Amino acid sequence: QVEVVESGGGLVQPGGSLRLSCAASGFSLSSFVMVWYRQAPGKDCELVASIFAGSGPTYYAEPVKGRVTISSDNGKNTMYLQMNALKPEDTAVYYCNTAMPITSIRGICTAIGAQFPWGQGTQVTVSS
């Protein structure tokens, strides 16, 4: 059964840190370009960061560059997103899935026809 399960979100004050996890089953993360997406209230789905084949090149969206690090533990088949210096505008539900054409990344994340079923996401709330 193919599945991704996101976890690690929570309520944090501005400037704080969180580490999100994406545990995959039924497929190997190291075989795909994996992506963290996020859905902020009232906004389109947004690509946050990606990693190629578990340990390859990474990409960061401009709003998070310098504050987040994407990584993957192929042995645990789990991807991570270390988020530091969090800002209120980082508040969103965070999802993981494979990469998709940039033109497809709009609207509601979970309504996009992704390669694998969407997980439930993990809520990140940055507020004082």
C-alpha cells in the first residue's frame, strides 16, 4: 500500500523551529524527486522544497531559502524538513509528495492529481 504520513507540525512562536517528517511506505523515496508542499489559508498550493533521489540536489522556494533544510534518510524511507526562524507567513498545512509540473501546483494541494495519494498533512502554526 502506497502511503505518505506527515508529522512534526505544531504551534510555535515566531523565530522558533520545527522538524517535519514524511514517512513513506509502498515505494522508495530514493527513486523520486520528493517535494514538500504547503497550503496556507486562502492561498494556492505552494512548493516549499525538493530533493532529488534522497540525497541529490535540493531546491528551495525563495520565501523559505536560508531558513529551511530538506533531507532524507533512505534507510528509514523518511524525508525531513528542518524549519528555522519561522515566520507567521509560514503558517500552513505541509504535505509531501513527488514532484509535478510547476503549472500543476495551484489551488488546493490535495485536489492536484499527484503520483501518490496525499497524506493528511501536518499543521504548522506560527504565532505569538
